[in-house]
Amino acid sequence: MDTISNNSTVQTTEKHKRRREKWVDASVSSYILSFGLITASLLATYFLLVGIFDFRHVIEYRYFNIIPLTIGVIWALRTFHKRSHHNRTHHFNGFMLGLGTAALASFLYGLFVLLFIDVIGPEMGVSIQDHLDIGGLTTEWLAVFTVLEGTMSGVMVSFIAMQYFKNVRFIEE
């Protein structure tokens, strides 16, 4: 219950203070950094496996990038949720964690694709350009499209995953 002091200002209760503190959790950025790097390495590993098994001419395999991205985002959300206070995650914090993880991972993965195609495997870039019907696609645009596609996929994965994590409680192991 709010009380009015002598100065006629409203003092907030402990409950409101705790609610406000949960709104933006400072530890979210450290989770974004660590799980963004892990997710980017999962995406790069998938990219290299596609190249090793010579599936680079099948452009549709890029749709499976959602699998390592989903694994990384859900892993970040689950870890954050289990370590948060009272085993609860505020929806905004969880959504920002998932979005930030996906955006950082997509950015790093886009840089990896750009460097790989420019330096290590230019024939892969030529193969991708030959199988797409987009004329004049440069490696820079390919990296930009990779980042945008990964970030938008991350928005969807984060939104869907938070529908689960906002209501679940994990039992201490």
C-alpha cells in the first residue's frame, strides 16, 4: 500500500520496487554475449559441414540454419530462467535475451560467411550465385541477407519460446 509522507510525495512499496528492478536485468547482456558466441559457432559448424559434404549447391540447406539458432536461443533462455530469482523470467528480459542472442550470432555468422567466401572458398560464393536467380549478388549482400534472415528468425524463435518460459518453473536439480 502506498503511503503519503509529510512532503506529499508518494512512496512506492517494496513490491513495486522489486517489480521495477526485474524489468531490465543487467545480467542479460552477459548471457547475450556468451550464448551469442556459442550460437555463432554452431551456425559456423553447420556451414562447414554443408561444405564438407559438398551440399553447397543445394541452396535450400540454408533454411536449416534455424536449427542451430533455435538451439542457441533456447539454451540461453533456459539457462537464464534457471538462474533467475525465484525461477521466473520477466517476459521482456527473456525476449530481449533471445533477440540479442540471435542478432549477435547472426552478425558473427554473417562475418564468418563473408570471410569464408572471400578468403577461403570463393568457389562456394560462385556456386551460391549460380543457383540463385538474383543477378549481381555480391558476397557483402549475401552476408547482409544472412544477418537479416538470422535476426528475423531469432525474433520468431524468441517470441515463441517466451510463451513457454514465462509460465514454466524448473525444479532444482
